[in-house]
Amino acid sequence: MRLLHTSDWHLGCSLFGRKRYEEQLTFLEWLIELVRDERIDILLVSGDVFDSSSPSNRAQELYYNFLHLVNLTDCRHVVIIGGNHDSPTLLNAPGELLKYLNIHVVGCMTDSAEDEVLLLKDDAGKAQLFVCAVPFLRERDLRFVESGESIANKEEKLIAGIKKHYQDVFTHSFSLAQKLPVIAMGHLFAKGASLSDGEAVRDLYIGNLAQVADSVFPKELSYIALGHLHRQQSVGKRANCRYSGSPIPLSFKEAESDKQVLIVDIKGAKATIKAVKVPQTVKLVQIDGDWDEINRVLESLLTESLPCWLDINYTGFDLRSDLKQDVLDLIEDSDIELLRLRNERITQKALSRQKLEETLDDLDPQEVFKRCLERHKIEAPLAKELCACYNEVLQSLADRDANAE
């Protein structure tokens, strides 16, 4: 069997106000051709299909058009799990209809672990593979809040709940599998994986990444297809436990590494894995430096054919009040577009300060709350407890399913 593992499409996402629909459409069209050319039997999508729990009509159109086109290939099954950005009810709503197209969707934790174990069959109806399709596990589904419990106890219960759910799913799958291979899908932060600086990943659990040890995945699994982290990587020393990463860079820092999908050949209980580079249609370039450095990089980019988006941070000592216009003049009539420009020197002069003034966009919600406590001279232990309560409120907002009634 030949599998293709991808995740974190984040359909409908934007970068400094620019929507990424054309890039995502190009990726999905490329993915259809890859499925066809590589004779993929099973497509695995490990969460974060959408960037928001209320995706735009355009983002949903990309998704459903893709499912229609993949059904016209020889790919026999598609398995999709929900991620922390996805709306469970939106993903699950067409589930019964999609089953007739052999598209299996598990948008959220189910009432029974057995419902997350899928038996996939070939065209002749012969059983081929079991898939443990475990979606993102929301905190509210995993534990009961008890009055007076400490932050450490809450975190301990969260990790224990995640482990128990995975173990229940695996126990059921192996009781059925006999000699059939079993693979797992999950959307979580596994210990042994790394989060790169500037990676556009939202915390799974506010104030706590809740990293789960890879020992939760039994060694008998042929392959573990994970989502959430945006860089393709294996977990620890387990070559068959992989993040496929996002197919397009979701931040300028992410653009510094190649984007990939993974083709997995299952023979018996063994997996052979091949990474395939995803072609990019827009180049993201971040420039830090004085005018000479900015000018040098821009002149180099003007010789390239690929459209380019820029994030420029001017750090030179000369005050250049017309910096933006200088950049725009240089890239005029080209496929280079300026998305963001920071001019620290001119800002510092205007503010007459040694430190660049921050805006709310530069701070995360926890930092804003922390500074509010400091402003009102609220100290530990009360400050710690208030932060914990605040984080729970943020978590409930992050977990809210806008499409659920």
C-alpha cells in the first residue's frame, strides 16, 4: 500500500493581511497530480485543514473541490482528522455523505474510542489496513474541572487524559488487527519534536504546550502520521513517527526551510518513507539590515522569476524618512511586493525614546494580562492564580466551535 501524509493546510490563512488562496489552490492542484502520478492508495490529512473555525466560503470551496477531484483518481481512501484550528462540527457535518466516497472524517473526540478505529479495504472488499484516526483532543473533552485543584494537577490530568484516550484507541485496534498493519494519526505536540523560532503555531493548550511522550505510540504501529508542527520532522529517534509539516510557509521564518509531503510505502508491518518537496509559487523574504544590505538583496531578487513578498526591518544608523518610497521605487514594475516595513531609527526619533514603542500586535494575550497585573501591583501567589484563570478563559475561547449550536 502507498500512503500520502500531509497536514496543516490552514486554508483561508493570511499573512499581514494578504490572503493565500492562490498559493493554496496551486498546492491542492499539485497534490492531485502527485496522488495520480505516485499511484497513492490512501491519503492522510492530519488536522488543521482550515485556519479558522469559521472558514470563508472560498476556503471551503477549495476543500470540497479538492475532495471531488481526489475522488476521480485511483486513491481509494481519504482520512481526515480535525486539528486545533478546525471546527469539529463543520468537518463532521458532511461525514455520512463523504463515507460513500470513501472519505473518512473524524472532526473531534468521539463518544467511543472504537469510532476512531477505521478499517480500510481494497477495491475487492478485502481488509488491508487499520487507521487509528485520533483528532485534536480538546481540554474540555478530557477532564473535569474540580474546585481548588492546582495548575500542576490540571496539567497532569490533561496529559493523563490524552494518553488514556490514545491507549484506548490502540487497544481496540490491536484487538482487531491480527496480522493487518496498523497506523496512527494525531494532532498534538509530541516530545522529541522541535518547534522552530518564528513557526506560526498556536498553542494547543493556552499557557501549556502539553507535550506528550512518544511512548504513547506503541512500537507495533507501522507508521504515525502527525499534524500541528509546521516543519517536516521525525519524533525523537523514531523514523516512522513523523510530522509532514505545512505545505506553504505560514510565516516568513517558516520560509527558510523546504515544505514537504510524505509518501509512505507499507509492506507487511514495515514503512518506507520518502519526502517530496512542495513547489512554492511565492517566495517569502525577510531582510534585516542597513540600506546597503536591503538594496543588495532587492537587486538580487529582481533577477529571479518567482513572485516575492517582503518583510523588511531597517536597522541602519542613518535616518531615512523616505525609506518606504525608496523600496517601492526599486521594486516598481516587478513581481516583488512589500508586505511590511519597520524603520526603527525613524520611529525612535519620533518617540524620543531608546526603546521601540510596542503595539498590541507585538504582544500575545498572556503578556498583555501579565503587564496589567504588574501595572496594578498584583504579585504572587494571587497573580499566579489569576493567570491560571485567565488562561482557562482563553482556552475556552480557543476551543469554542462557532459552527455548533
